Amino acid sequence: MTVSAPTRNTYLDHNWQGGHQSLKEEYDYAIADIDGEIPAELSGTLFRNGPGLLDVNGTPLQHPFDGDGMICSIQFDQGKAHFRNRFVRTEGYLAEQEAGKILYRGVFGTPKPGGLLANAFDINFKNIANTHIIYWAGKLLALWEADQPYRLDPSTLDTLGLEDFSGLLNPGDPFSAHPRILPHADGDRLVNFAIKPGLSSKVKLFEFDPSGEVVHQQQFVIPGFAFIHDFAVTPNYYIFFQNPVILNPIPFLLGFKGAGECISFKPGSPTKIWLVRRGENKPQQLDTDACFVFHHANAYEEDGQVIVDSICYDTFPGLESGIDFRTIDFDGVPPGSLWRFHLNPETATVEKTPLIQRSCEFPTLNPANVAHDYRYVYIGATDTSTGNAPLQAILKQDVKTGEEQVWSAAPQGFMGEPVFIPKPNATQEDHGWLIALVYDGDHDRSDVVILDAERIEQGPLARLHLKHHIPYGLHGSFTPTLF
């Protein structure tokens, strides 16, 4: 049986566009405007990251992913909540705020003022620290995959400086914005990668213990340019999907386009899946039909196979020069859907089957099941079951039975990534809460929405109305620590 919210056919463009405006103010307040009740057992801190500035002193950015990172924290304690937001004071952010203008080219297409002469041969990107935020080993880290993390004070969100992990990273070294926390008998491990793409692409892998010490490292090289945003991990494997894309750097170097606008999809080429055994530096290549993958939901091992659940697009959601992202035509953008890949290392074969065909993104699950067999996935989804549109709903699927539940915030609400928080002393996988930031286009503000992960179709246990909006964000994480 599938439980679903009523289907709505439309949303209002101006409602959706309101979430693409800058939030330039920084706030610090107890959240008092609440519908429902915050669960008394919910205790800890939710951190969120995303582009907070969509313009610099009135000059609009060409793409939202070029925006400076803004961290939000929502602290829950004894049925109450407190909100705080701060911009990451990166070197580039401070320089542009002082100058009052754009000083750096954006990776995804934002040019510097001054035309071709100002942009040609300028490859000096700023670290925007805008993609993810994690708390590990007593350190709060804002992540952007092309550079070192920025460390923040978890209580005040003040920026403390770049983090090099005791000399592990050199200035300018990449560090992915998609680490995985792997349950481990000796204590959970933070597993992450760094990639330097080129004619051949070098990938480094790191594992950190709960104290922040590096307990395992390895690296390998894969042929060709590799645009890899995320990866998956199991007890014995790291898994990377190398999307079939090419980079033509000449328009970028000459100042005509941003680097992201120079990437094109090769539909006739396979997507290469690289299986990397722990401790081995020679990956195994498996091929599957051409698709583009940003995010993976989970991976695990079963009967000699590696199972990977991933959001797939039929083609690269390309970036067009000169197009205002606030006026995007969703009918012309490929929708993502969740697929299951069965990888057989012995036969080097791949089989794939669809799990969720509704357009969806930002998958999450109970963190105790990362890298292991699991039953429930939660994901941002469109309100309607067909076609493409902004994410306005959360979908829960039982991947064993296919049963689904949907809660939708349509028509005026627009969804961010849900975060799963286990309940204390939980005895079932879906014993927990889902928390998401939802932009309310009617009131031009954002709500912190808390759902019971067992019964999301029943709607929010609590809606915490913020005093302002939060621009559409990217990723977040929860820690039971109170600051």
C-alpha cells in the first residue's frame, strides 16, 4: 500500500523565487512562534550550510552554488529551540565585503565585473565553504570540496580559520563535502576523499577515528577527467561513480564561461563505477549505462555483491551562460530518481533497478545503517508524482516492500534536505525524527519542520516559524551535543 498526500498541479513562481534571495542579516534568538510541540526527548544541535549571499552588494550571482556559505544552527533542549546564523568569514568573503563588489570568478558561472579582460586567464577561485557542515572530534567544519574546510566555533559560529588536520592538508588541497560516518567496532569513523581532476584524476582517501586522528589513508588514479561530488562506502569497499562528462577548459580560460559551464555530457559513453578495496590502490572498473550521479543514498554488501542506491539523471543538468537561475524552466531540466545498482566484483557486471521514480534529491537514512543493509530511505521529492518541479515534499520508502509515505508542503512550501535524528533508545530503524528547513513563499520566511519518521504522512509534530527566510541550502548534520 502506498500512502500519499493529495496531488497538486501547480506552484507559484514568485513563491519559489523568494527562496533565492540573499539573507544578509545574522540572527541569534529563541524561537517563540511554534505550531505544535517540540518533542521533549529531542536534544542536540542541527547545523545547516548553504549559499547565504546570492548577490554581492547588489550584483546578482549567475548561479546559487557560487554564493558564500552561511551556517545555521538550531539547538533543541527541553522542548525549546534557539536559532543562530553566521556567514563563514573566508578570506574571499571578507575581501569582497570590504571592497563592496565581486572580486573572484565563480566556479559555476558568475563572472567578475569588467568583461573578458577581467576574467580571462584568472583561475583564482575563492573558498566559499558553502556545501556541508559536520561536527567531528570536537571540531565544527564547513566543507567545500575544492579546498580545505573552515573551522568554526560550535557555540557562536565564529570563524576560527582553515583546518589542515595537523598538516594532512596543504594550502589549497581539496577535501570532499560528502564525508561518510561509518559505524565501526572501535568507534565510528569519518571517511572522506579528495579528488584532483585532470587528464587523469588522483583520488585520496582518509579515515578519522573519534579523536580526529587519521587511522587509514590510501590513494589511486583513474583515467580521464572525473567530476565526482559524492561517494559511497561499505565495510570493505569505497565506491565512486565517474560520470561520462568532458571538460573543455578553453572558454573558461578565455573568460567566456565559468568552469561548470564548460562541462558537457557524453550520452554514448558509459558511467564508470570504480570499486576500491580497502588497503588496495588498484580500483576495479565496472561499466553501466550513461547517467549522471550527484548523490548516493547508501551502499552495503550482500551475497558477494555490492549494492548502491543512487540519485540518477539521464544527462548532466547543464549550466547555460546568461540564464537567470531564478527563472528556470523545470520542464527543460532532467529530473533525478533513485536507482539501485547491483555490482558484482567477480563478474565485473552491473544490474540496476528503479526504486523511486518520482523526481527526488537529497536522500538520508538512519545513520546507524550507513554502509549496511537498511530498510527506510527519506528524500526530498516533488509534490506531483510525474514530471519535474521544485522539491516540495518528503518521501519515505520501505526499500524492501516499496511502500511509500509522502508529506507535502505544497503549494507555498519548498523543501530542503531532510536530516534523520534517532530517538533515544530506539528499537526500530525508523524510530526517529526528520527535520527539514521549508521555505514558506506566502510569508517569505522559513520553517523548521519536525516530523515523526515512522508516520511522516501525518504531518509535522511541530513547525518552528523563523523571523526571516533562509536561502535554499545544501547539506546539514545533527549532533546530540548542546553548546
